[in-house]
Amino acid sequence: MSHITSLATDLRRIVRGQVLTDDTSRQRRACDFGRLHQHTPALVVVPSNVNDIAAIVRFAARADVKVTTQAAAHSQGGQSLSDDGVLIDMHGFGRVEAIDDDGATIDVGTGVLWRDVAEAALACGLIPPVLTDNLFTTVGGTASVGGIGFSSHRYGIQLDQHVALEIVSGDGEIRWCSLEEHPDLFLHALGGLGQFGIVTKARHRLRRHGQYVRQSVAAYRTLDALLDDVRRLANDDGADFVRAGALMVGGEPMWALAMETDSSSGEETTHDALRRQLGNASRIGTTKQLPYADFVLGERATETPKWQRDAAVVAPGLDLLLPDDVARTFIPDLMASLPPDVREHSKFLLLFLRRSRLTRPMFMAPDSENLVLLTMEPVMSRDRAAELMTILDNADRQGRAVGGVRYLAGSVRYDDAQWREHYGAHWDDITRAKREWDPHGLFVSSAVRF
């Protein structure tokens, strides 16, 4: 009997869910969003409930088998891939269970898409304080990394909004965790890249929203001018949503800023007052008014991009948090250094954070109040993969040299020393928590090295 067949036979005796060993099922989960890495699990388990997951973990400890979880696989550097281990497919695991209207929280399984969470909350006049630009990621996926969105300058990141988690730790126990119960596991699991336990349920904070969103878009000739306006918008908490991006025009970037307010922040005069703060813009478009649900659900992608269905294309990404003062020169210099075709075929998105709004210790950020997240995603043919990775590695190295910190959603390929450098003074505590909550060293992925 082969190793895989033996594992599958044993697992089918103890779980109610599916145990898949066919090549199609294994290969379908062997690649992530970046399309760059290929790591095939020995088998795939689709759990039916949390007891299945606890049973898998206890079995893995006895059998000395490594365990990786994967949901939407939106990682770009192999963070959710398994190399010949047991892969637990969390995509679709759980459901939207309950909304506590008085406490303004929602309980959801971590395999639920953020789009489904948003729809359920909107039906009750509520919304998660922070949503990312891709609502087809899962609650568990962003809980393992961070979750930065259009409103992060005001509310922090999605990690800051999780008030409790159900976690299966490396001893196979199921624990309900919060700042009051098992706080050590709670705080290490949030942003812990799946290395301390398997998060199976989350209680997430919600907020009330208005009936509509008022939106203005402004154009800027320089990033420096744009960031001056963003700093004013972010620091007075007037704007509910702010993001920016670069459009390549004749080989040069033209910067665009989108700013929105909802009616719960005030009436029309509030938005108009904020528009007047966009004093550095070269042009400001006409204000639009959108129903709130249309803004939340309608502007996000609703189908898989054509390039993502093309096996000949890769899309490794760089996500880099930079102090505002550094970003002003670093980002234009980085863009100017790129080969013209790479620059032309890359998406450049800027999101904004304030250091004082970040509360979770596993999320590393520069020691500066006003922060800029640069997301750069080149989409190129596979034969350019090695060149792209060299470009991204160099940009990462240069960014860290001037005080930047990598946001770990992108195509990260750190060695042991770089992981230690990333976490700095937190490293000893992280390795202590890894030993405590994953005593058998079960939770691994193809990219993370704790």
C-alpha cells in the first residue's frame, strides 16, 4: 500500500468530510494566485465540521505528517501551498451563523467569502469596518495575514476587528479565544500565517452605515502632492474611504485619488468640505452618489480575470508598507527603475494606514504614524518569471533599507534570517508561542519558515 493510500485510508476512518487523493484534486490546489509556485499535497481533506479538523490535527501528530490550510489561495508566494503533506481545503467551510445587532458583531465560518459576510451585514444595515478590494477572499485567509482596505486609515485593518476566534491548536484541542480567553493564542493566530493553529470561526466587529456613499475622484501630477492631501483626509477622520493608484499615460504615471463619505458621517456639506481639502489636485471630478450596497458590492470584481485562466501567465506581487515621508520618493523612483513593459503591465494601488489604529502584535509595520501600502502586481508571461522575482526581491530589499516593512500577502520568499529580521524584537516570543501552540511542528506551508 502506498504512503498516500495508507494516509487516506486512516483519515477516512476518522473524518466525515471528503478525503481526496486523485491527481485532479491535488493539482487544483497546487498553485496560488501568483501562478508562480507549484507544490502538490499528498492528499486533500474537505472537512465537514470543526471536529473533522481537530481529528486531522491529532492524527497528523501521531503520523508525523505536516498540515497546511488553504481557502481561496489568494497568496502569491506559496503561503497556502503544501509540499507532500495534508492540505485542508477551508474554502467554503462554515457559514454566516449569526449577527448580534445590539453588539454589532457577526459570527462566521472562516471559509466564508467576505462578499457573503458583507451581503449578510448589509441586510441588517451593518458593514465590516474594513473590507479589502477583493471580496472573493475568505475570512480565514485575511485573518492569517492582515486585511488592509479602503478604510484602514480610519479603522485599522481587518485583524483589529476580530474580537474572538475558534481555533484548533497543534494539540488537537478546540478553543474559543479572545483577549479574555486564551489571549496568547488569539494574538498570535491573528496575522500568524496559519502557524499557530487552524482558525475555524471568527466573531467580527460591524458598524452601522448610511444610505448612500458620496464619491469624488481627483487627479494629481505628482505623488507628493497627492500624499499631502491624503494626510489631511486621514488625520481628521472625515473621509470614510480613501485609496489611490497610478495610471500610465505615455509611459509616465498619472495619480488618481478616490475619496468617499457615507451619510452617517454627515450630510452633503461634509463631503463638500473634504473636497475643498484636495487643494493639490490638478482636476477634481463631479461628485457621484451611490447606494451604499452598490458601492460595497458593485465596484469589486465579480468574475475571474481572463489572465488568471491563462496557464502561460504569472502575477507575483509586492506589498510594501512605507512611512509616508519615504513613500513620496521611493515609489516614483521604483516605478521609474522598472523595465517599461513591466511598468505598463503592472497594477499600482496605494492604501493608507495610521500606526495608532493598529492593535495586533503579529502585524509588523514601520514606526511612523502615516503609512502607505504600495501594492504592485505585474502580470507577465511565464518566461519572465525569474526576471520579475529579481525585480520584486530588489524592490523589497530597497524598501526595507529605507524603513519599509513587507506586508506578507504578496510573493514573499524569505530565508530564515529575513523572517527573523521581519519580526525583529518579537521573534523570540513568536518562536516561544510556536512551540507552545504547535508542539509537534505540524503547521507548515511552502513559504513560511517559523
